[in-house]
Amino acid sequence: MDWNELNNAAIIQEIGKRLKEYRFKKKFTQQELAERAGISVFTITQIERGKPVSIAMLIPVFRALRLLDNLEMFLPEIEISPVEILKLKGKQPKRIRSKK
């Protein structure tokens, strides 16, 4: 799947669909997943229906489904060399001193 070709609503829909499939694979009911995640069944339902929810609601679901390790693939840590950091610092806007 090319995620870049999907609009935001389609991405949210796909995430909900996949989380529902993981829930089925783990043989959890929505109630069980909600309890394990510490969120409401309503929120689980919203996620699975592809409704927008906050990241703060997704993280406990990922944790309950043992999917947090996948975040490393989702957003890998990038190491920036000291030279690159210095270059970036040089691009910061400089403050202009006003004359009194």
C-alpha cells in the first residue's frame, strides 16, 4: 500500500481496520481491549470505525495489542551528526538589536 497516495481520512480508516484485525487475532473483545488499554469501549469503537482520535488514545491500544515496537519502523530515530547540528544552528534567525 502506498500511504502517500491516501488522504488523511483514508489513512485513519486503514489504521482502524488494521487495529480491529489485530484485536481479532488476539481474540479480544472490544470490552477486553478497552480494559487492557484503560480507555472506553466507545473509543475502541471510534478507532475501529476510522474516526479520528488523539495519539494519546492510540498509544494505550498499541500497548495492549503489543504493537509499540512497530513505532520504531513508523518513526525511526535519525542520528544527526555534530557537523549537521552546527550547520542547522547557523541557519537560526539572528535577533536584531534595536538602537536606543
